[in-house]
Amino acid sequence: MVYVDNAYIPHNGKKWCHLIADSLDELHEFAQKIGLKREWCHNEDHYDVVPSMRRIAVLNGAREVTMVEIVAIRRKLRRESKSEQ
């Protein structure tokens, strides 16, 4: 599953949201599908997207979540990743 939050964090004159997924492969595949470049990935686990790209992500199947929910999802994914190592 791919998730996009409603953070709208202001930075450099734009507002940004976060795009994450249950796996890095799924994240990068989805990002490529909607026109994001892999080098735009932050901390190797998410993409920052502007509101127009957020809408595109949702139209392509990303699940809308709150900022609180996306933080919880990222923490869970990081725990799972660490336990697999």
C-alpha cells in the first residue's frame, strides 16, 4: 500500500506532503509511475510531494492519511525493517 499524508509543511515557498509505502520497491515503483525521480527520495524511505502531486498520487491509488497516521506507519515499517536484519 502507498500512503500520502496531509502535512502541507511550508518550505521554500511551497507546501509539502509525504509519500511512503509498505516497501521501498513499492514506493519507488509508484513514484516512477506518477513521474517522480528516484533521486528525489528522502532518507531512503519517502518522497516529499507538493499538493498537485499529492492529488495525482491519490488518483493513482495512494491512500490518504493524516500526518499522525503517516508517522505511525513509518515507525512500524522501520521496526519491521530492523527486525528483518
